[in-house]
Amino acid sequence: MSRHIDTALLSAYARDETDQATSMALEAHLATCAACRASLACFVDTERQQRGWEAIRGAIVARRGALEALLAKAGMADGDARLVAATPSLRASWLIAVSVALGFAVAAGYQSANGRLVFLVVAPLLPVAGVAAAYGPRVDPTYEIGLAAPLSSFRLLLLRAAAVLTATTVLAGLAGLMLPGPQWTAVAWLLPALGLTLGSLALSTVIAPLQAARSISLGWVVTVTAVTVPAQDKLALFDPLGQIVFALLAVVGSVILVWRRAEIEQGRPG
Amino acid sequence: MSGIHGGVQVVGVRKRFGRTCALAGVSLDAYRGVTGLLGPNGAGKTTLLQVLATVMTPDSGWVRLLGYDPADSCDRTEIRRRLGYLPQELRFYPAFTAFEFVDYVAVLKEHTDRRARHREVSRVLDAVGLGTVAGAPIRALSSGMRQRIALAQALLGDPRLLVLDEPTTGLDPEQRLYLRDMILHLGEDRVIVLATHLTEDISALCHHVVVMNAGTITFDGTPEELSGLARGKVWVAASRHPEALRSWRTARGQFRNLGDPPSGAQLADPTIEDGYLSLLSAQVRKAVA
């Protein structure tokens, strides 16, 4: 944009004929440029001008955080970006905690021949915890208000779950690249993570989300222990047959989640 | 489906939490104006408001809100489009500013157009007198200001039904007067159901009062009818009367007694508080008997 806004563009803005991205850019400029604000006043009547100032005031005070700006830049709708950016388990403190846990798991991989197992056990648990903390009673301060609002709670849950899954996948993927040993172990946690997360979401339509995550996590640790302790190959659980089982778990979890979506719209168990 | 202009109709609603019976067959009608729910802690007021706000599904009973059935998913969405809800304990994202928080709720309320949404957020913040602190972080605001932010989000979209759980809690007297004035104004063409512990709220705001106790409705009428329950049962004396059901010292150092007055007692005009206490005392006496 040049130093001052073109009059044709100002005129279009005054008539509400500019698209959202253009309007946002114009409002950012108008917030700081008295000359352009004065020019804008020529194009609008008093009432429209007042509404315009309110929108500009909104642009000033409704600042975007780094994550929200990133999501908007990636093409996510303005409102969805705001909903996702408020996710408790996408805060910097949470992501740092996830990174630290992954760091320890990777370090364990260098300690012994079976150290990679630690990473493969820990990595799938991180999205389970993150998704459980993303939306629901006790974890989201505005949960009750959100439930009383017309926006679909199921959609909000999926939006946030997808965002948390993406963030933890990126972090765990980067950590996996640092693991010693065969390359396939860097991604062998992906399907278990998906299966456990969707299983946990499905279970959360029956019991509280945090309780569901705890139950699934406990079940995971017990299963890994039961399978690996007697086995010769400590990574047997992550072989192709195991991956098929985890993929099936993801499919079953998805079906149950969609089937029981009404429970989420009405209010998740607390 | 009936029209959207109906009020609130609740018939025989029951809700249990384990062994605790929160609502034991509650029936209630509320139309345009302000209906106040009064009752002690644990009476079931919040549970009833949660049912009216569609965030709690009753175990049984019949509910219609603005003519819609909240048990039906499509109707429930229609209700939510016309609903403003202030829960008892609203928590905030502490890093948000007042504007960002209300803007976030506006997104939840399907205000998708950004410019129109920001105008609406500005409007409701101005309505609660917080336009000048819109850009301040919530964690830096007083509890009274936070309560007004909570009310502002409930006003988004000009809702036809307002469900407010203790809206005046945490406000100083001036803010309370401001808020009462606003609620009265809103109640002129909306259905408002609010819960409160303050009998002053009832006398200042409500044309209709409902008293709840132990999950049941024990009174349903006008504020005048509630205070009338204590007519002829309130007297002022220099000392606490041993036969009085309730007796408390007033600011003037006299004792206000509630019960069957002795002969020659100086009877006083009953207040809503007298009527409420008289009702509760009668229930306690009945339960003991």
C-alpha cells in the first residue's frame, strides 16, 4: 500500500465493498493515519462513519497473537483462527512441556538398544493429553458459554483436536528425526497416536475427557508392557500388524465419535 | 413448532446428580419481563438456569423455550441463537483483553463477518460502560469490571431470552444500580430469568418472583405477594422475642421479629426479605414437624 490510501479504494471501503483481507489492511492503516481518516469521512454519512470507527477501534484492540496471525495467514477463516488460538493446549507453556518430554524420550533412545521404545511409547501419549486439554469442562474456561452458543461444539472440538494433533505431530516428527536406529522408528508412533487420540475422543462421549485420556493412556502403557516384556523384539508392537490394529482403532474411534456427536453438542461429561 | 415469541415453559422437570436431587419436579412459566429466582444455596436455582440455558439436559420433564424444544437438536440451535447466558462462575482467558474475550464469544455466537462482529462487540461493551477499557487485559480489571464483561457477552446479538445467574454479584452499589437499570430496560421486550441471593435485586428488578428450596418451587407470584406472606407477622421491639421464628437486630438497635406477634406488638410493614424468611421458616417448621 502507498503512503495514503487511494480514493477509489477508500470509497469502496466506505460502501462495505472491500474483501476481508483488504478491509483489515485498510483499518490497520486508518488506525494510524489521520489524513486517510479525514478522506474517508468524505465518503460516508455520519452513521456509517460511526460504524466505521467502531470497526477500526475493533481492529486496534482486537490484536492478534502470533498463533492467530499465523493461522489467518495460512488461510484459516478469521473466526476459526480465534477459536483455535484460544486452545489451552496450544499455549507456549504447553508446547514447551511437550518439547521437553520429547527431548527426554529422544535422549533415552541413545541410552540403550531398546531406548527407542521409550520414544515410541511417549510420543503417542502427547496428542492424547493435548486433545483432552483442548476443549471440555474443567479445561476450557468458556466451556459453558460455548455450549450455550449456537456454534457446533462438535465442530469446535474437531477444529481444536486437529490443531493440537498437527502441532504435536510436527514436534514429535522433528524429535523422531533425531532418534538413532532404523528410519521407520521415526514415524512408527504416528498411527498409534492417531488411534489412541481418536479412541480417547470417542471415550470422552461417555466419561469426562480428562478421565478418558487417563484411561486410554493407562491402557496404552499396560498394553505396551504386556506385549514387550515377554517379546524378543521389543518393538514388535509397532510392526505392520500392530500398525493395522492402530489404524483400525482410529477408524472405530472416528465412527463412534461421529455416531455419538450429539453427546458433545449437549454437553460433555464433566 | 410454535412461534419464537413464546416465553419459558417448564413442566415437571427433574434432575439428579447421583444421590442428590437437584430438581424434584419443577414447573415454571416466565414471559416478557424479569423473573427472579430466589432461594438458599443448593436450592436448585443454578441447575434450573442451566436447563433454561440448554447446557443441562433434565432427566425428565417438559421444557419449551421461546416456543422451541431444547431436546430437539435443530430447535436447540435456534434457542441458542436467541439466548444470552451469564453462568454463575464465568472464567476468562487471562491473556485476553475485554474486547478479545467478547469477540471470542461473538465467534461462538456465529458472528462471522469480522467488521460487523467488531461493531457488535463495541456496542455491548459500551452498553455495560466498558468501552474505554476494551483494550485492557482482563487480568488487570477489577472483579466488578469482569462481571460487566461477563454480562456484555450475554448481550451479544440482542438475545430474546436472557438467563443470568447472580448478575449483580461482585458489583459495588453504583455498578449494581447501573446494571439493574440496564436489566430493567432490557426486560421491557425480552424474557429475562435471573437467580439472586439479594432480595433488593428482586424488589428492584422483578415483576415475577419464584422461590426455590431443596429442588422444588415453594412460591410463585409477584414481589408484593411474597412480602404479603409476612403481613401481620413482623414486629419491632426493644429485645429479641423468645417466641419469634426469626429475630435480628436492625441498624437502629431495635429487634425485628418474625412470627406470631404478641398482643400489643408494634407491627411493621413486611418487606420481600420478611416474606422470604417467613416462607423458609414455615418450611423448616413443617419439615421438623
